Amino acid sequence: MIVEVEMFILGYYDDRDKLRDWPTAGSDPRSPKYLFHKENPIYVQVRGLGQNLTQETSPNAVRVTSESGGPLYLDLKETSGGSQTFRNSWAPNGELLYLADGTSEGYYKDTIKVQDEEVLNFELRCPLIGAIASYEDSNDVMVDRAEVGVEWQCDYDRYDPGDPGEPPFGTLDCADDYALGFMQNLGWPEVPLNPYSWWDVFANGDLASQEAHWDSAGDSCYADNVDFAAWCGHGTRAHQLPRILRFFVDLIGGEKQPPDKLAWSEIQWGDEDLDWVVLNTCRFLDGTDVELKQMASGVHLICGYQTDMTVYAAAGEYFADLMDTTGDSVRVAWHQQCQHYQPRGNTARVFGASQCVMDGVRAGGGPIFVSRDPTSSSSYSHWDRTAE
């Protein structure tokens, strides 16, 4: 007797659509193969049970727990008398399972709490029908919710003193529009029950956007606590080294203070949850692959610029739409938004693990297929597109 956890898009149980994870292999840690949108269900099937020729329903047939939530109980119903195949999708009112930020048993759907990459454990009620039952371990799988977080800084005129001998950094009037447009269009959340909707985890602007949210010491509650993170603000001028992200800080006694500067050596993205990053800023990816690899601790792809760039309010929405509605990969969509919005000569760069170069965030309405997480021994490269 086995509980099989299967994912499918159109309602058909098919071995090709079984929900699996990436197993531990050598230096590769266990990780999920799929990120679930808000309305992506998990279908549960038990085979090899039931000799009765009458179609049967089994209440509380499967107990589900996650590392942060549960227990939750799923009803199953046999597909026909004597079929020996029980499914939660056949249960009265349906008993489909959804990932959420809380565990609850509902009338039309059940939700299980999952925060970051967590193992779901499925236990089978034995006997399935009648008598006094106990629950026996059956199967488990690692899953993750599709989460996005963004930050931006606009008001440099008010807070940033600039650098000695250099002109001040100007206000970025639409950095907020860029970041929020990206978040809001990643999944079209304004459409009720749309299967592509992501979880919005954080959206911090100006003084609420801080260097500590992105460096290795503090990113586990912010940038590395989501799957897709984006930041929009100032970087460096062409002659300034090292390349940094420039975060202004609050005034003290009404006086501007030196900004916090985030350099490559202070970053370890991907050691928690982060898969993809957008850095909508000048020149932060202007470095060799060896230099840029300092930032990679499991992150799949980092999108930014090798040159100067211009912030456009609608570019974030456009980038998200390309991935989410046309199915373009992260890399292709980033290059396309550069071609569409940036002045001629500006170069968009994607840096990351070669094995993840085709990563995308849309999977035909179902969960997002995610490449195996890269490691320090993985091959890294960069891919450029210069606006024409």
C-alpha cells in the first residue's frame, strides 16, 4: 500500500506529473523541484486498496504534516467499485491540498502551512475503512511556495550626501513603480483565483529598504527568504570601484550620513531560499565571472547591468509579464526588457549557474519547475544583451 503524491495540471493522473523532489546526491542537497502558486493543488492517490465492489469513501484516510504545520486529514473516495484506487479529488466536495501560510480544513479545499523549502509527510490510515485505525508512514516530498519580495530607494536627494568631488546622486522618481510593478504583475494577483499568483512577502521603500536586508548577515529574513527578489536604486558611476549597491540612511540631527554600500564580498545569496535576483541599478554586474561568483551560494540567476542603465516605471511590469504570460525564461525576459526600454548601448547581464540558464517561472498553469540548486563546484557564466 502506497500513498502516491501526484501533481497534474489538467486533471489527469499521469506518471509524468508525479510530484518529486531533487534528492541528496554527492554535494547536492535535497531541494524541491517545484514552486507552488497560490492556486496549484496537490492531488493524493492511494492504490492497491479495497476489494469491495461498492464504491467506498474513506474519511481522514491520509494525514499530512509539514515542518511548520499540520496535522491535516484528507478524505479519499474510490474511483469505482473494486478499482482499488482512492483519490482525494473524488472525495465529497473535493479534498485537494494547497500550500498556504496556515493549516486549515475547508469545505472545498484544505491548506497546509509551508514557509520555505519544507518536507510534506503523508501517512496512510490503516485500515483505510472501518476498525480502529493508526497512521503509518507512506511517502514524503519537499515543496516550496512561490514567494517574491522587493525593495527600492527613490529619495537620494534628501538623504545621500554623495561622494567627495562628485556630483550628488539624483532622486529616482520611479524606482518604487518599477519594483511594485514587478511584484504586482508576477502572477497577475488582481485576477481572483488566478493559478499564477505568487505570495508577496515584503515590499520596502526608501528608509525601510536597508543594506542589511541583502547582505549575508541579515538576508535570511528578507532577500534570502523569498524565491525571487528585486531591488531598484543607485549603484556606481563608471570610474568607481568596487561595484556596490548604494543604500542611503536616515538623517542624524538633520544632516545627511554616508550611505551603506553593499559589495560582492558581503553577499551569499541562495544559502537559504533565494533562486533569482533582479538588481535594477547601474554596473553592479560589471565584473568577471570569478568576481561575481562571490555572491553565489545557491542562487540560480542574478539579473542586472554591466553598464549604465535608466529606471523606467513600466519596465518591472513588462519583465514580469514576459515571464508570466509568454513563458519566456528569466534570462530571455531580462534581455528583452533591456531591448524594449533601455537606451542604445546599455547592456543587460544575467550571471549565474550554467545549469539554470533556462529557468523560467511559468509552467502551463501548474507549479514552477525549478532546476537543482547549484553548488560551489557548479559552472558559472554570464549572458549579455546590448540594447540596439
